[in-house]
Amino acid sequence: MENFRFTAFEKTGEVLFDEVWTFENEEMAKVEGQKQIEEKGVENTTHRLVNSTGKLVLFHV
């Protein structure tokens, strides 16, 4: 299992979410992470999901 950090922002820079999510691997992080983003209702806000080394897995402006 790997840890990934999810962060979502308002246009003002206000942080909406800053959470650590755990997934089996990077591919699962992309699929399951997108589902969680949609469940939180922030799919159209600026957000990112990065792995433990800082590599972008998901990103939306």
C-alpha cells in the first residue's frame, strides 16, 4: 500500500481538502482517487493527487 496526498483549493487559495489517501498502487490511485474526488464534489475545482515522492498522479486546474 502506498500513501498519496490529495489537496483541493478554491480560486482564492483557500485549502478545501488536504488529506492522505492510501491505495494499492498508482494505477488504483488514479481510478479510486477520481471516484473520491467526485464524491467530495470537487472535480471542477483545482486539485491534485501526488504520490509520496511528489509525482503528480491526478491534477485539475
